[in-house]
Amino acid sequence: MRRYASVVLDADSTIAGIEGIDWLAARRGAAVQRAVESLTARAMNGDLALEAVYAERLRVIGATGGDIEALAAAYDAAVAPGAADAIAALHAAGVTVHVISGGLRPALLPMTRALGLDDAHVHAVEPLADAEGRFTAAAPSPLTTQTGKLELLSALALPRPVLAVGDGATDLAMAPAVDAFAAYIGFVRRDAVVAGATLVLDSFAALVSHALSA
Ligand SMILES: [Mg+2]
């Protein structure tokens, strides 16, 4: 019944309809928002390496603990329709589900817990606070780099076959290590990602139909 033993999901613009770091930037005013959104879009479209922009985005934003909590609530409010049901259906079918995200882990965990995902299955970036308590840097992680999702996924050695699902160029980078890569276009359609994908999914209902119909 199940076509895959493991499913790997991106978070931003896949599980939830926001880009977390852009969302934080918007709290700093229009100029910061424009600058950060431009950097994010260029990285997700594959025009700019993520490592070239990751630290700069955090430094410019200078998020507080309160900002991170607010972002967690925003993720929770922006969950894709059907995502909770889809993850429950995958779990019920014995599929291992992991989240591999370039977002900030403390902001993602309330949402992923609500979706029934084990914290140990949520891989994301740990922000580091400076002396003033502002999260201006990230703990060293492959997930701050363009091909880091591939590196992390390979190290996990998940049960095969594996389906990876995401909207961005950093997700497509996992393609060599998975059995299928689905471009998720429920929130954003990026042509370069669609072009490299095995299949295209526009909803979590479509994900379940594909993953459990073999
Ligand atoms: Mg994404």
C-alpha cells in the first residue's frame, strides 16, 4: 500500500505558507523586509548560494526571543490545509516522516509537535543569541548551506525508498540521495525546482494519494 518507507518534508512554503526568516524581517520594517526577501528568493530559486545569505539575514534581523515565539505562532497559523491529516495517514501506514528545514528550529517545534512529529525527526537551524539576547547568528549546520539538506539526509540513512518534498532549490539538492523528489507548489511554484523534480504536488492530499497508492 505504501510506495515509500520514508518521506522528508521541507517546512517553509511547504508545511506552512510562510518563509520564517522573511516573516521575522517584516517585523523590522519595509526596508529590511525587502532586502531579506530578495536574498531568500534568490537562494530558493537557486540564483544565490544559501551560505552567502544565511548569516547576513540573521544579523540584519536581530530577532529577539519574543520574535521567535511570534514566528512559532505564525507557522502554526499558516499550516498547509490537510498537512496534519496527511502526516497522520503516513504514520498510520508505517512511513517514517522527517522534516529537514533551513528555518529556525525553536520556531518550528510547536508546529511540528502539533502535527504529531517527534522532535528527533525535525532537523533545522539553531539560532544563537548575542550578549543582548538577539539571535544574530546560527549554530554551525549544513542546513545553512545550499547543499546541506543533501548532506544531512545522507547522514540520516533513512529507510528506502525515500520521497523528498519541497519548494526550493535547497530541497531539490536532495534529489541525488532520494528515490523521488516532489516539487511542492501549494504555496510557491519555482520553475527551476519543478524542472528538476520527479513529480509535482499541489496539496498534502495529493502527497498522500501518491505516497500510499502503490
Ligand atoms: Mg521551502
